[in-house]
Amino acid sequence: MNDKYEAVIGLEVHAQLLTESKAFCGCSTKFGNAPNSNVCPICLGHPGVLPVLNKKVIEYTIKMGLATNCTINQRSTFARKNYFYPDLPKGYQISQYEEPICEQGHIIISLSGSSEKKVGITRIHMEEDAGKLIHDHGFETLVDVNRCGVPLMEIVSEPDMRSAEEAYQYLTKIKQLVQYLEICDGNMEEGSLRCDANVSVRLKGAKEFGTKREIKNMNSFRNVERAIKFEINRQIEIIEDGGTITQQTLLWDADLNEVFPMRSKEEAHDYKYFPEPDLLPVIVDEKWKSEIEKYLPELPENRKERMAVTYNLPKYDAELLTQSKPIADYYEKVISVTNDYKSASNWIMTDILKIINEEKIDIRDFPVAAEDLGELINLISDGTISGKIAKEIFPAMVIEKKKPSAIVKEKNLLQISDAGEIEKIVNQTLEKNSSEVQMYLGGKEKVFGFFVGQIMKETKGKANPKLVNELLSEKLEALKNKIIK
Amino acid sequence: MLPYKNYSEKFLLIKEGKLSLVENVKFFLSEIEKKKNLNAFNSVFSDDALIDAKRIEEKIKTGEHGKLAGLVIAVKDVLSIKDKPTTCSSKILKDFNAIYTATAVQRLIDEDAIIIGKTNCDEFAMGSSNENSAFGNVLNPTDITRVPGGSSGGSAAAVAAQLCDVSLGTDTGGSIRQPASFCGVYGLKPTYGRISRFGLTAFASSFDTIGPFATNVEDLALVLEILSGKDELDSTSTDKVVPKFSKNLTLDNKIRIGIAKEYFGKGISPEVKDSIDSIIEKLKENNIEIVEISLPHTEYTIATYYILTTAEASSNLARYDGARYGYRAAQNSNLPDMYKQSRSEGFGKEVKRRIMLGTYVLSAGYYDAYYRKAQKVRRLIKNDFDNAFKNVEVILTPTSPFTAFKIGEKTSDPIEMYLSDIFTTSANLAGIPGINIPTGKNSEGLPIGMQLLANQFNEMDLLKMSYFIENKIL
């Protein structure tokens, strides 16, 4: 980015709430059912139907408000956002407008170089989702109403972000929070988390904002970063070339890595908001609020602190392990089986995260159960197998989905920890390699490693390395003393 | 002629075997057929009604029956009944069958009432004369050259012409009380929130109410009792206790009547005024306290009403777009065109006028000047009534400034038409209950109506005073 300019970015995030039933009727929110099967007269918008608000929607939104340090308004109201589209059966979306439920919050995001930044939350409000249009059906367009009325929470940030990286970190934080609160699964690719970005640029130090453009249709975290980067650079180019920025709505094209303006007709909307007369104001009294607060799950910051202290983990480990709730959950399941907290952290941070990042899978779908990893770690610490063998067993656990003890037994990988047996092998090795023994006795102590290698080779890696080291030093020391005498 | 004056008499006759319910339903069906020219019904459920009559007659004989067993009811065609046409008297829903039943209708059915058919009305309940129906005018049974009033014209005419015992209408700005007045029957608009709106096709959601038409106060009270009460499907319905209206009609507490000068100004026909004045005199003679009151914001009711109801209507009627159900224009080349054509062809003139008006008052740049300001005035009008009801229990006004007018007389001038509701819209703005009491006839034999209003959830005093007037004054 050109040093003369800075970007000003605000994000609008829509999070699909994980309620069992829809926002205003009793229909299921289950994803993937046959088209138009999760429907009733209410979400179909038939004449005479009325919405009844699902209390869970309020609770979930309040949770997010509390987690983002918002003021929870004692009274909030619903409004109608009016527009025509075939995926919107009533011709309006029930949303909140002038009186949202949560306002004036903030979150802290971590930036590279271990710096932090506070990003303001303007508001969080409740609304309903629209249906889906299916266009790939010859000349016809089909409507699937299943998603109509699925509850959404819209989180609007202040224009506090100054780079695509900050936007990315903000979005990551939002995802982390909704997952910790268990109110949204946070999956952008499947559309349960959606993000629109308002982007403008201005000369560094300028007080006024530049003209903003809105980017829509970014369906992954990386695409949000890419699209914003692209748009910032383009706006700077336009200004540098003497042009002016006009207000536009843009669509991100993930295939071309570019943004394109929407047709102006599509964006010329006057939504004619007005208070929803079919719903009463939402009243949240102190009692209800504190009840929700009391049962708020542990938030990522707290969990990071707790895990670092309780398990004596380095800050770096705690940070990485708590980045996503499922990973932190996995970790704590592992250490419910083993007391080797640091090993557990190492295994997850290196071996597991590598695989799930490469395979792009969720840790919840990782084939090795946390308890089995715990068992593997125990097998090392109690000397049953060596660390080296453990690294060999692990891929087998992933692929064959077997318990570590079963693999050890099956492949006869038990560590040799019998001192007598190891002593025998040490003696044999020293006898077989008399010239190397002479080198060692002559002062070339580096040959020690060679002996260890030979012993491991002989035992197919099963010899307890600690015992090998001990016995080998003992023997060599004895030989040395003999010569001196 | 019917051999009974009200439902309790009818029930006794059936119970004692002196009246066959099946014959009674057959009588209504034949009357409906005979008076087809009135055009009061959009659909008649002859077969179902006869089957019900037979079944319910049995229930009455065994003693295991609902509270409205055998009451024959016609329902305004804006209320949903499962698998029955629900047209709202609009071309856009001409062939539409509801897929569920409105709570209000279900409560009647659950008490063994017989639903005989669905009545004609102004399209989407928008109108004061029933001339806005896509299925033609309803004629006034007293004088078929005149309108029955609107928008529940079919429901009022059906009761007046003895095509049913009781009917359901809806009242957004006078649509029960004004046609009741024009047709000479009782009609009650309850407190907003008293009766569930679930299944009532919305016109103006914060104004719409459902209420009964009947030939007598007792039947009104009984049906109101059944219809009232909290419905989990309507968030705006209240869980306020429902009094046993029908059992407590005797005037046994002090009810003071307020007369607001703002409701007796110019524009009111002399014959209407005389009729009501004579009632007031008789009330005084009967030691009813009459108190002069003032409702100072009355002059703003019509303007406020038309801004707010059209705003809500423009949104409520957006769902009729030809995309999923209802009428879709045959000729259309793209999506916006389909919307435009379907709605242009499907809606009538008055509905389109109101959608445009409502869209305008909600538009960016106009919202504050119209919608928001009207909301504030609505609050002032409500305050007027709150103040008035500190000193009186009911307020007495004419229902309409005039009696039923000639068909076509006001169709060219919407403002003139809107004025026929000048005394009724305030109750909907304030959410209070109101009733039309037929007080007599003018020199041409046309019914005159008087309106009583009461405070929110005080239908009891309203009904008591109406019952007193019905039995002691008229």
C-alpha cells in the first residue's frame, strides 16, 4: 500500500444463529433438508400470518453483545425492511433499525508483532434470513424457502480498521467469539457467517473520510482480505490518477480475484423502514440479562489465561490452542487422560494442526480421538514406547483409526526397558566395533552417537534411549578406567 | 322469518326439539340463494354446513356441545379457513385457497358454530361502501340502490337480510361499525389485542381488529366472549382476563356517557343528529349521567389514519407479487415486469391508490414529515381518549355522518368517501372498542346508527350500556 494513504474499513457481519427453530415460526432450521420442506404458512408469507419471536434469538444476541462489551438496550424494537425479491415471501425482512438490541461495544484484535487494537462495535441486531434462488435449472429460476426466517445476528463495526490484515483479524475474532458462545458455527464457506466490507481511503492524517464503497459476496476469510486489499489499491490508483471515488456496491469474484460493480439498478434501494407492527418491543430487564451473563461460557481471553496458568503452558501455546474453541476443547480432553501438558500441546500444535490445515478439516472431524492421543503420550512417558516409535505410530492412528496400544501390540513395538537385555546388546555392540571403541578411548568421544545408533538399529528403535545412554556411558567409562589403571 | 330473537332462544328451541338445526341451515341456504342479488357472499359452504348441522344437532341432544352449538355464522372473506377460498375480494387472490384456519374462526368452530360461507367486502378491506370488491357491489338489503357500507358490507348485509345468525367482520377504521350502521344491525369492534389477528389478512396491522355483527347485544357479547383471549400465534394479543360478557349485561354499575362536541359538527345529516339527540334525551330521562367532554385532536383523525394505515398496507400487500401464489400476469418478460404486471392487473384502483400513498409516506425524505409525525398525532389522539375516560365510561357519537348513500354516489371523490368514516377511525387510532347501535330509520326508511366507545378493554361497560339502550331506550 502506498505510504501516503491509509484505508478506512468497517465490516458488517451476518451470523446465522444456531437455534433449533426459525426466528418467527416453529419450523426447523436444519440445513440440507429437501427444498421447501422446512416451511409453514408463516415463513411462506401466506395471507394473515403473524410472526412470533423465538426467545432464543434474543438470548443468543445478548450473549454476543455481552462478549463484545456492548450496552444491552432495555428496550429494542423490530422494523420492516421493504423490498421485492422472490426469495423474500413477505416482501419485507423483519429486522431491527432505529432501536437495536446491542450498541456501543468493542473487541480487541491481535496484530502481527504482538500489538493489539481496539475495534468499536456500532451495533448488533436481530433479523431474519431470506430464502435461496436456484438459477441452474434451464430457463426457470427455482425458489427454496427453507432458509426464510432462519435467525441472523448482524454485527456492525465502527470504521476503525486501517488495513486488510486488521479486517481479517477482526473477522477471525468475531468467528472465535461466536464459536465460543456456541451461537453460530462460523463457517463462511457454507454461508453461516457472511461479511460485507465498507472501504474508503484517505491521505494519512486526514480527518475526513473518503467516499466508501461496499464489497459484498466474499465467501471466505482469505477472500475478505484479498478483496479489501484489491479495493484499497484500486481506490489509491484512481485518486493518484486524478480521479474521484464514486459510491458503489461491488461484488467480489473469487475466480478472477477482482471486484466488480453491481448494476446500479440493483443498488438503488429505498428500504422504507418502519416499525414492525406485528411484534411488541423486546424488553430485557436486569434479571434476564444477569441470568444470561451468569451462564455465559468461558470466553477465549479467559480460557487462554486459565490454560496458561493451570497447565503451565507458554503464552504462545495457550494462544494457539485457544484460537478455536474446538481445538481448546480437544486439548483439554487430551490432558484429561495424560498429565504431560506440554507434550499434549506439542502434539496438537505440530502434528495435528499440520494435518488439519493441510486437509482443511475441522478438528472435530480429526480421526484420532483426543483420548487416544492422551494414551499415546502416556505410553511415551511411562517408558512403554520411545518418542521415535510414537512418531511412527501416530500416522497409523490417523489412517487406521486404531488405539495406540493396539498398534504397539500388533507391531511388537514395546520399548526394551529391561536393563539386563540392553546391557547384553551394549556389550555385543562394543565387542563388534572394537576399532570405534579404541577411537573413543583415544579421546574421540563423538563416536558415542555411533554406538547409540548401532544399538537402536539392532533393537529396531525399541530400546529405551535413556537406559541405552546410561548403560553405554557406564561401560565406556569402565573401559577408560581399566586403561588408566 | 326466524322463530327466535337471539341465540339463547334458538338453542332452547333446538334442545326442546321444536327447531331442526338442519332445517334452519336449509332456510339460510335458501335465503342466500333467493337474495343472491345482494351479492353478500363470495362463497357458500352448503354441503359442509348441512353436515355440521346434523352432527351438531346430535351433540345438542346428547348435551355434549360447545357454547355456540348451532349458531350459523358467515365470515368475512379476509379471514382464512383451511382449504376454502380466501379471496379478500381481490382478483389477485381470486383462486387462492387458505392452507390454515384463522384463530378467531377456529374458536367458533371449536364451540360448534356452523360456518355457512364467506362474505363479500371491499378489496383487502379497503373501502367504505363495498364498491371496491373485485366480485361486484354488495347491495343494501333495505334499499338495493344503496351501498351497505364497507368494508365488511357483505357481513352486515348478511345479518340484516337474515342470511345467517351472526357474521364476522373486520374493522380497521370503521369497517364493522359503519356498515352495521348503514344496514341497521349491531356491530362491535373490540379493543386492539382482544382478539387474535392470526389468519386475518392484514390491511393495517396496528389497526386491524375482528368483530361480530348480530341483530342483538346478547349475541354480540356471547360471540365476543368466545373470540377473545390470548393467542400464542399473535404477539399483539393480550392475556387480559376475558369477562363473561354475555352473563353480565344488566346495567348494575354507574356508567356515565360523554358527548364530544367535535363529533356533532357540520357535515352531519340533520336526521342522524335528531335521532341521536332523542336517544340522549331519553337517556337523561332514565337518569343516565351525560357529561360534555372534548376530544381536541379529532380534526386530525382522518389524515393521521390515512397516512399510517396506507404505510402499513403498502408493506402488508407486498407479498402479493405473483411469485409464489395468487394471480400472475400472463405477459411478462422479466422479474420487475412480472411484479408490475401482476400487481397492476391483480389489484383494484383503491388498493393501488393506498399502496402508492403508503409507499410515498414511507419514502426516504418524506418519512419524518408524514409517517413519524402521524405517529405522534396518533399518540395525541390516544391521550385525548385517556383524558376523556377519566370522567366518563362510554362516549356516544353518531357512527357515520349520514345514512347509506346511493351506489356510485361517492366513487369519484375519494375524500368524500373517506369522510363516511370520520367518526369511526379514532377508535382504531386509539385501539379502543366501539359498537354500532341501530337507533331507528330516517324518513326514507334507511337505518341510522349510533356509536358508543369505551376505554381499552372496557367492552363490558360498552355492552352493558348497549344492552340497556336496546332494551330500555329504543
